[in-house]
Amino acid sequence: MNPFEYNEKPTEQMLSDLTRFRELFRGLHDTAQLIVPNSRERSLALTKLEEASHWLNRAITHPPEQQ
């Protein structure tokens, strides 16, 4: 699979999984903003949460090819 090609529409299961994880990441993000003092470290942690969310979304919507 070429990572730059258009992918088919996500399945209902994929959409459900994406929504579930999005809610979890949103909760972590919002909690960190409420509890953790504003700092470079908090900014880095929030950026890493965004990165983790991105890669999780990618993993869900681009499953390994069947061999």
C-alpha cells in the first residue's frame, strides 16, 4: 500500500474505534490543561498526545494488508 494514496471510506467499526479513542485523548488533554501548570513540559506532553492520536488513527484506518 502506498501511504500517499487515497484510502477507502472507514468502516463503521473503524469510525466507532476512532470516536472512542478521540474521546479518551480529549479527556487526557482537557485534564492536563486543568491540572498541569502551563509550561514547556505541558506543551510537549500535549503535542505528544496529538502525535499519539495521529498514529493511532493511522493504525485504525490503515490495517496491515492481508498476506
